[in-house]
Amino acid sequence: MLLWVTLIAALGGAVPTFSKISLTVFPPFTFIFLRFLCAVLILVPLFIRAKEGFLKKDLLPIVLISMLGAANV
């Protein structure tokens, strides 16, 4: 468990570096599109495989956490 947390923290800390390098290659809107496309390709199969499914009551916490993450809080 600690290994996973360390790996995720390291990858999260490397995002600004990868973003800076990628923005020299791709225009900003193309880069954002590619980031969301990768996220969708990874997350949609996980939602499809989920046994319980996606519940409406889970929507508010997900939106709040997403907004905090987008604001870098």
C-alpha cells in the first residue's frame, strides 16, 4: 500500500514537468484534449467493470473533489 501511495505521489509531482515539456510540442488545447482523452480511456473501463455501478448519490462528492483538484487545492 505504501508503495502505491509513493508511486502516485511521485507521478503527481512529475505532472508539472511533463506538462511543461509537452506544451513545447503540442498547442495548449490539443494538450488538454489529449489529457482528457487518456483519462477517459482509463476511467471508462473501470466504471464499466464496477459491480455496483455509478450511483447518483456519488456524483456530488466526485464533482467537489474534481473541482478542488482542478483548483490545485
